Amino acid sequence: MSTYSRLPVTFERGAGAWLWDNAGKQYLDAISGVAVCGLGHAHPAVADAICAQARTLVHTSNLYGIAKQQQLGEQLTRLAGMDKAFFCNSGAEANEAAIKLARLYGHNKDISLPTVVVAEGSFHGRTLATLSATGSRKVQAGFEPLVRGFLRVAYNDLEALHNIAKNSSGVVAVLLEPVQGEGGVVIPDDDYLAGVRALCDQQGWLMMLDEVQTGMGRTGRWFGFQHSSVTPDVITLAKGLANGVPIGACLARGAAADIFKPGNHASTFGGNPLACSAALAVIATLEKNQLIARAAELGERMVTALRARLTQCDGAECKLTSGIRGRGLMIGIELDRPCGELVGKALERGLLINVTAERVVRLLPPLILSDAEADRIAETVAELVTDFARAEQA
Ligand SMILES: *Cc1c(COP(=O)(O)O)cnc(C)c1O
């Protein structure tokens, strides 16, 4: 079905940060399948794990014990400071699990119409509950009636959240991204998550963070919340978790970890041996090669280069650039006007980028970039914005 207006290119093979199309043309990948292939393409450790597991056991269902799922749960809860994990197959499903968990938490407290607070500009997925939680009319339009039980608040606005605490009843949880991805790489103030945590503690709300895009080292820490001083009750993961093998996870700690009882939630494929083997290989590789620290270093390198070219000059390109934001390898270059055409222009030059929220060039390159590859991405993006600015001026 025509759910995508696709770019005119088809890739045949990849290696590291590079892709080749069916005419043999080479592209540098600064989007990683939308924050999925953090280890780049065809990573040997992941390929070996998938092959070995495929030759051993692909799937048995969650009716039985799954050793690889157990191991993955232990690794993820260790890294995130959580207690338990539920596995599914995508980001939307991970958020569905979190939303169900929050509702059940409310019903267990005799709140008959539990409400989850969500943010303007957020993105949580395309299923009915997650598109209802998403703060974008474009995602929702045409799919009403929306799922009830969400209350919207401005992002990065603690006062607005405090007003909800004062004026609304039935709130059981907040669901937020630590950095808004689709919303335009929006980074909240340093004290925002700590403020959310304090209010959640005071009100008895669950603090739930959608780490589907920010997770698995992308921001220069294992998880986005680790840039703050606090730990949420629930986090959701997917995208980068298994480098392209579909998987999602909902992690929880404390009381939140014991809300689901047998029969409350399920997934046929979720956490099967194949997907979990790939995810275990991702975690082992990120740790062995110290790629989380490397993501932080690369992100700083790229943002510094981009700022030097696009904000610290008198040229048209600097007038057009209204801000450059980055947390690790989640980088947004905000322009003062819609710039979707840059995606096609970059493609012609052999670079894969993305434009989100209409005016924000978004870069989500793999964590395995060399310095030279990082410099090349920054250089090409700066050239693209410069050419765009001059054309707009003319
Ligand atoms: C991509 C994304 C999702 C949805 O993930 P799917 O795997 O496409 O369902 C949810 N939340 C955030 C923050 C995302 O970036």
C-alpha cells in the first residue's frame, strides 16, 4: 500500500556506514534506517549471532522458557537500573505495553478512568493508542475516534505539568521522550527530567520514558535519561536494540515491574531467540568497542563542525540556520523555513539524511563512524545548507 512516498533509490548491500544501490552507486548513511543500525550495516558480530541462532533455534513462543530472552532481560535491566522486561517487536508495541501497564496501575488503585500525560510534539508510534498519545495532528488525522485517556501538556514545561497535578484527577503516569526525535531533536532543559521525577513521586504517577529513539547509546549514554540525575519507572526501547532485527522492550522497576500478571499482556514473536541473540550481540559490541563514549565524542565533533560552518558567520547559510542541537549522535539543524527538498539533494550527493518537523535536518548516523566519515557528513550537510540558503536568497 502507498503508506510511504519513497525516495527513488533501492539499496542492495551495506557495510559499516555505507550503502550501495542497485546501480552500484555508494552512499554514506547518516540516518541508519532511522536510528536502527547503530552498529552500521552487515556488522559481523550481529550477522554471526543471527546465523548461529538461525541454525540452532529461531522461535518457540513465550509458552516456554527462552534462555536468550532471559539473558537479554538481565543485560538491559543491569544497564538501565531496571528490574524486569517485557519483549515485543516494535517501538509502538513497547509503548502499548507501557500504556497498558499505566492503566492497570491506575485500576489497581481504583482509578476507573486512568489518564496518561503526554507531550506536544511527541511521537510514540502509529497504532491507535500510540497515535493518540502522539502530539501531531498529521499522525492522527483521519483515524478518529482517538483512544481516550491521554492529557496533553507542553514539552519541557514543568509549570504546565504542575498545573495538571493541581487541576486534573485520574492521572496515573507521564509518558515522555528524553529528547524528542520526530518532533525535531528537541532537548529539554537540564533540570526537566528531575522535575518530572519529583512531581511523579509526589503525585504517585509513573514516570515513563519513550527511549525508542534515544536508547542503546545513541545520545552518548546507554539511555537518554542517564543524562539526568534520576531514574524513571518505565522505559521503552526498540529501534537500535537489535541493529535491524525487529524487537521492542518495555523495562520497569520497583512497583511498576510487578503490575502485569500472567494473562495481562502477551506477544507471539516478542523476545524470540533470534531477535534476542541479535540484541545480545549489539550490547556486547557496544560495550567491547566502547561505542557509547564514542557516540558522545563523534556527536561533539560533528556539532562543532556544523556550528562553525552554519552559525558562526555572516553568510546566507548562517542567517537561515536558527539552531544546531545535538545529544550524542542525535543531531538537529533547524532552519527558518521548510527544507524537505534537502533530502533529495543529499541523495544526489551520496548522503542519506532526514528532515523532520518540516524545518529540521536530522542526523542519526551509526555509532561506528570513523572521524573521516563524521567530518564528511558534517561537510556535506554544511554545503547542502549553504547552497540551499544561496538559492533561497537569489
Ligand atoms: C520510531 C519511534 C516509535 C515507533 O517505533 P516503531 O518501531 O515504528 O513502532 C516510538 N517512539 C519513538 C520515540 C520513536 O522514535
